[in-house]
Amino acid sequence: MWNPTDLPQLSDHRVLVTGGNAGLGYFACEQLAGAGASVVMASRSDEKARRAISAIRGRHPHADVSFQSLDLADLASVRAAADALADAPPLTGLLANAGVVGSSQHRTTADGFELQFGTNHLGHYALVALLLPTLSAAGTRIVHLGSISHRWARLTPTSLQPSTYRNARAYATSKLAVMAFGFELARRLDLTGSAATSVVAHPGLALRMFTPERPGVATFEDAAAWRQRILRPVAQGKDHGAWPLVRATVDPTIPNGAYCGPEGWFQLTGSPAVVPAKPHARESNAASRLIDLSAGLTGIELSF
């Protein structure tokens, strides 16, 4: 039985966590480092990462946490980070957590991609593709951050490159793209005999109003008492939301191509477990078209 509050000793693990300075990424770093893993916190902000590392060491004084500069909304930054990581000690896990959640106006990355799709999917696609030879050689577990919102999106040419911008649709599409890539990557890693594995995980409904505070880190945000009463039965804090991400990253019993999330009602809360994804997230033809599009947009091929 997997106990997320009493992790096994992870001193033989070295894990890269993108977006590790806040939210789910922060708590994943805290939980991994607290169990003895060597954690590489990837963030676009050196200052925020330093505060997050300080908060982790405040709870775990001997935590092994280092910083890697990475801006997933800038392919030049992704390439620089990939070069640095390829020359560093091998990773046992890559938790592709970072992302943009909502943008009221149409915004773009440094390379001109819609911000949510460009950051959540294309940035991580580029990082994984650039590192894939290294990850395959090391047998790295690659974990992609999915979302329950994938249920309401589809990968079609008009949704991937829409003529008009809608915030919720853009976010859901970006998360479905993340998941489709993760599942298709698992299939291709298996077919090619790679030692690396690919797993998708999601946090359920993880809200800041139920998240514990950490000094210097953006974790908790207060909310009206009536909102807390309504949402408490169906939501959890980001500390609990990180549980499926951590389990997917380090539990060897989780198989290649699995989907991890809370096992409770509608996958909103609960203990981390293998849960079902919607069939369209595993549709190989759509995922293959997505990978071809991603390679064309980024100029980075996914090579096995």
C-alpha cells in the first residue's frame, strides 16, 4: 500500500521538477527532498527558487535541492537547460509540472506560440525531445502533468491552432496535448525498447485555499468561508494534489503509460492511484499528428 505521508527512502533518486518554486511543483519538491531524493528545481526565477529552496530546508535541513534556470515559454532557454542537464548526473525522474493556468487575454511565448499551449505542451515537448537520448540511457521516469479538463477537449486542427482565443478551451486543449504526448511517448518508448518510461499524472481539484502556508513561497490564498464550505468536500490542497505526481515519479509499481490521480469521486480528491483517462487522450493517430505539429513548430524532432 502506497502511503503518501510516509514515502520510502529515495536517496538513490535524482529528480528534475519543472516549476518547482510554487504550487504543486513546490510540494512535489518538498516531499521528494524530505524523503532523501536529490531534487533539481527548474524555474525561470532564480529569486523565487531560492526562497522555495529555503522553505524546503526550513523543514528538512539536509535537503539536497539545486536550481536549474528554465523558461518553458522560451525555446532558447529550453535548449540551454537541456544542454546543462545532459552534462549533469543522470536523472531517475523528470516531473514536467510547470504550466500556465488561464490567461484572460491572448498572449504568446517568446517564440510566438499561444501561451498555454506553448508553455504547457510545446516547452515540455522540446525539453523531453532534446533530452530523450540521455533519459533513455538512464531509464528515467518522465511524468507529464495532466488535468481532468482533458475530458472536454479534442485534438483537432481548429483546436490546436484556433482562429479565435478562448481561455478555458485553450487551457483544456493544452492539457489534453500534454496527456496525449505522454501516452504516445510511453507507447513509442515501449516499441523501441527504451529503458525510459512515460506516465501521466494529475492533481485532482487542488486549490490554494486548502494549501498550507510556506514562508516566502506562493502556496496559500485565503477565500471566503462560504466558498471553503462549498468546495471542501470536493477539493484538496496543493500539498495533497502533489501526491499523485510524486507517486508517478518514484513508485516502480506504476507501469509505463499509466495515468495517476486521486482515487476519490470524479478523481477530485483522495489517495494517489492509477485511474482511467478518457479514451480520446490515448488515441494514437491524434497524438502522432500532435507530435508532428510539435516538431514542426519547435524545429525539434522526437528521435528514438
